[in-house]
Amino acid sequence: MNYSVPDFDVGIIGGGPAGSSMAAYLAKAGVSCVVFERELFPRPHVGESLVPSSTRVFKELGFLEKMEQNKFPYKYGAVWTASGSSSSAYEHDWEGLSADCKADIRFEEREQPGVDQIHTYHVDRGKFDNLLLHHACGFGAKVYEGVGVQGVDFDADPNYAAIKYTIGKKECSTSCRIVVDASGRKTLVGNQLKWRIKDPVFDQYAIHTWFDNYDRRAMAYKENLTNYIYVHFLPITNSWIWQIPITETITSLGVVTQKKNFAKSRESREKFFWDCVASRPELYAGLKAADQMRPFTEEGDYSYAMKQIAGDRLVLAGDAGRFVDPIFSTGVSIALNSSRFAHKDIIGALETGNFKREAFNNFETTIRRGTKNWYNFISVYYRLNVLFTAFILDPRYRLDVLKLLQGDVYEEQEPPVLARMRSIVAEVERNPKHVWHNLLGDLTANAFVEAAA
Ligand SMILES: Cc1cc2nc3c(=O)[nH]c(=O)nc-3n(C[C@H](O)[C@H](O)[C@H](O)COP(=O)(O)OP(=O)(O)OC[C@H]3O[C@@H](n4cnc5c(N)ncnc54)[C@H](O)[C@@H]3O)c2cc1C
């Protein structure tokens, strides 16, 4: 093989939102790039509710018109509900903070720089991912579907890396100056380099499916809330249900819980789904009257970080770089914003010829900052749900929390509202007589004492 001229400047592994948006940014800027996607699109995928920070990427890529033309349901905000049986626990107020077993918020309440629409979208990922990948093709990115990459040889040549795959029985290799691993939770290159670290706290599992003709008014306690995403807290610790509109009539429902609650056999896991739903009787009645459209799909053991998310000739984008629990619908936004930040470093590296890890430093520090903020937010949330609803309902904190929910997490300063939440959690943890003490979840136990000290 002749490595003197690379086949492409950039080789991208995976054609999900991280890979396709990266290809679109690069091809739009005139960089030669190729995407290897092991599936044939469209294919189903979990992760159907977006946050508004995605809109900046859609705008920059000229993709917003396609989102509108394809009539993805508008998402105006989010709703959280807790079961009636636990609602009495939410009645305790503390230092002017008053909790409630339900809360909702609209994105339009906070003006978001660079985002001039009041909605984001819920998406059928089969359709959305396919459109975005084809959008990248439209800019000139080369895309191979049905080609699973087996590994990357970073030592094949001093000047290039070689992406390895087979077509039929033929072993193939494509050379490129920079590799982007966007292989999602498969974390192809992270595994190869042994960079993956399992999250010590979160070991969440999910089981989910789509229903047709579920009447979304069943859980809407106010008018105009039917098209929001719903997070229904369950009376089982650290467990919740998502409710996401996919079309006018189709709704995605998924139970998220901890591994220890997740039964071994498939039958008992399906029973577990229905038992969880039954803890919310209105939801149960609504779903039993609807039609399940797909078999259940499971997602397991998915929280992890990587020792590093960039290396020499290498960028890890989206889930390939880190996965945090999906409670705030963060994943697609992180994937898209990975490309938004990383493509600039990649173009800079191609211009200077410096392909060392340091060339991708802006990307690495910005994305790490964002995912750290999400992670801290999620940790507070799991530790003390009630605090989250209290903050949402309090005018002192509502817009600061909304900023996080909109996906604006990448600024240099840590959002002050997170420090405030952490110090309250630490106080509740320390004081067994605190009105919220018995509402503490058992994840991230004592995580905040040190931070608050
Ligand atoms: C239970 C659950 C609920 C979630 N809910 C939400 C939500 O509501 N909102 C949200 O924004 N996010 C959500 N997410 C997260 C979201 O699914 C991901 O963050 C998002 O899909 C990441 O995009 P990506 O491009 O990095 O990876 P992916 O979308 O997974 O894309 C990776 C692509 O790489 C391909 N690939 C893998 N290995 C190879 C290989 N060896 N060779 C070639 N191709 C390969 C795969 O086929 C896939 O198409 C959820 C996740 C889970 C687990």
C-alpha cells in the first residue's frame, strides 16, 4: 500500500449525529473526508428528544430548513411529574424553596444567544440520522454505509493513520491524516486504546418502545403540554420514564433504572417495564389503550468516560468520547457540539501540519467542560430530585436551570446555580433532621460534602 498520499484528510468512523455533522462541517469547508457506517440507513436508534443548543449547529450547517420541511414535532419545553403516592413528600418547603410533584418549563422563557426560535425537535432517529448523513454527502463527504470498521493502525506510516475494514472477505484499508471516532457507545478506538473508564456511580439500564395512539393528554395537567418531553419519576429509587412524541400519533416510552433492578430474563424485563408503568395509573391506562408498535429494545450499562478524548491524529466525538445519563436529553446535542468545536481544530491541524494531541486542545477542554457540567447537574438531580423541581419553580433560579436545560453548558465559568445546588445537597446530607433528608436518592451518596466544604 502506498501511504505517500493519503486517501482522505479525515476518516470518520460512524454516521450518527456526531459523525455526520463532523463530515458536514468538514466537507462544507472543503476538507476531503470519508464516513464509514456499519449499518444501512435508515436504522432505529435511541435518543429522540433534542435540546435547543442543537439549533446552532443546524443553522451553521444549513440544515434547519430540512428539519422544518420534514415536520419533526416541535419541542417547546419539558415536564416532570412524580407519582401521587410520593407527592406528600414534596410538600415540605425549606428556606423559601418550595417543591412540587410536577413542574414544567418552556424554552422561550430564556433568550438564548444564536438560537432565534422557541422550539427544538423530537426526532425519529432513523429519519433524522439519515437526513443528516445525506446532508453531509450533499457537501461532498464520501459515505460508505454497511461498512464496519475493525480498528485503526496509527503506526502504519509516520504521516498517516490507516482505517481497517473488510468488504466481503477482502481486507481493506483507507489512509487519512486525522481519524474521528464517532462510533457511539461502541467506542471503537477508545476500546482499542484502552481509554474507557466505567462510571463508578451510574449503572443505568433502559427498556423502551414506541406506542401508536397513546393519548398524550393522559399525563398533561395543563393545556398545551402534550408535545413536551415528559420525565415521570417512579416510586422506585433512581428510576424514571421518558415520554417523547415522535409523530402526531406515535410516542416513545422508555423506563430507565439501575442495573440491580433489571431482571435477568427478557420476559421479566418486559414485566418490569409494565410494573413500572403501573406505578403511574393514568399512564398505565393510557398505554394499555394504545398499540405497541415495536418489540422492546434494551440499552445497558452505558455511563463511561475516556481517559482522553483527543490524541495524536485522533478526535473522539459524541458518545465515542463520553456518555452521561440521558435524563436531560443531552446526547445528540453533545454529539453535534463535538463537531461544532472539533472541526475548527481539525481544520487548524490540517493547515499547520501539527497533528499532535495539543492541536485539538480547544475541542478537548470545551467538550470536557460541557460534559462535566452536565454530569454535575445530573448527579444533583439523582441525589435529590425534589431540589431540582424546587429550583425550577423558584424565580431566583429558574432561568439559570433553564440555561442548562437549553444545552448552554460550554462557557468557561461553572454555572453558579450548580454550586448553589451542590451546597444545599451537602447540607441536606449532613443534617438527618432536614425536611428533605429522607428524599435523598442513594446514587452519588455524599458526593457533595467535599465540594461544599
Ligand atoms: C436510554 C437512552 C436514552 C437516550 N435519550 C436521549 C434523548 O432523549 N436525547 C438525546 O439527545 N440523547 C439521548 N440519548 C443519547 C443519544 O442516543 C446519543 O448521545 C447519540 O445518539 C450520540 O450520537 P453519536 O453520533 O455519538 O453516536 P450514535 O448515534 O450511536 O452513532 C454511532 C454510529 O456509529 C456506527 N458504528 C458503530 N461502530 C461502528 C464501526 N465499527 N464501524 C462503522 N460504524 C460504526 C453505529 O452504527 C452508529 O450509526 C439516549 C441514550 C440512551 C442510552
